[in-house]
Amino acid sequence: MTTPLISPSILSADFARLGEEVRAVDEAGADWIHIDVMDGHFVPNITIGPAVVKALRPHTDKPFDVHLMISPIDAYLEQFAEAGADIITVHPEAGPHVHRTLQLIRSLGAKAGVALNPGTPVEALDNLDEILTVPDIDVFFIAPSDLSQTMGHIGNAGHPEVLEAVDQAIAKIVGAGKVAGTLVNDGNVEAYARKGVQYLMTSWNAWVAQGAVGFINKTLGAQ
């Protein structure tokens, strides 16, 4: 079993000490830094913009995994790329033409990701087979929460039907040979690793307190 990459989210970090917090998880062994960007329109919460991403860039060489929960989206991609985003992940419903958005991200020198929200009925993922054929997608992020109600709140517990949809989406993505990631807690790291998930996004404090690498190795039993 391959040890997944780990991508702590700054959403639950101390925003008064973000630079210091980023350095701490870098030293703890995080592979990526996950940055959740929300606009209060596409999702209920409001977080940060490209100016904060730019301010954090000097604090680590680790890739910035920027998850954009904003709409409209295309007009802001260049700003986030210039601010230092290495991976830019978007939701297909955030813009009129997801293929064009993905092509724009890659033209800006960043890797392109698609975030899927399976909080709606499983049938809503029927278009995943079509999305998997798009060549411009580098990573997929599966959000285990209801986008309309709880997306953007780290630590939300998934309902059983949501987790079933997450599992189905992951199976399709991994089966297609694509890179899949999802939100985890300390109780399901091993389960998702065994399902072939290649990167795990988690809340911040767990990684600072226990050390990202040590936590993963302990959870997976150094398998």
C-alpha cells in the first residue's frame, strides 16, 4: 500500500499566526499545504484571497494546493497562479465551461484539479465517467459534505449516504488511473489509503500536534 501524500488545510489554523503555522506543518512533514478559498456566495463561508496566498508563499517550498470555492472563477485564476498556487482545484458547477477553466489553469503553469461534491444523491455523479475522460485534469478532490449546507466547514461528519457516494467516486477515479484525494480524520486514514486515495486533506491542529509523517506512519502501521 502506497503511503498517501498529506495536505493539511489552513482553514483550521490560527489565522493570526499563519506564516508560523505554515512553517510548523512544513517541518512536521506535510507534503502539500491545502488552502481553502471561499467567497460567501458559492459557499456560505468567507475565507481568504490571493493576497494571503502570496503572503504565505515565502514561508514554505511545499506545493500550495488551492481549492477554490468561488463563483465566477475564471477571472481569478491568474491572480491565484501569480500568488503562488501550484495546484488549483475547481468545482465544475462554478463556471460555464469546466474544460476551458482547466485549460486556463494549466496554461498559467499550475496543475489543474476538479473537486466533486457527492453530498447530493449518488445519481448526481453519473457525469463522472465523462469528466474522467478530460485530459487536462491532474487531481480530483472528493468533498465528503453537502456543498449547499456544510461545504467549507472542516470537521463536518459525513452522513452514511454521502460516504457511500464518496466511496463510489473514489473507486471510479482510482480505477481510471487518476489521482484522488479526500478529507480524512484520524479514524479513517487507513481505510481511504487502502482504497487507493493518493492524497489526504485534514484539519491543521492534528498535524502540528502529532507531526504529519509520524501520524500517517502510525495510522498505516508502516505498511
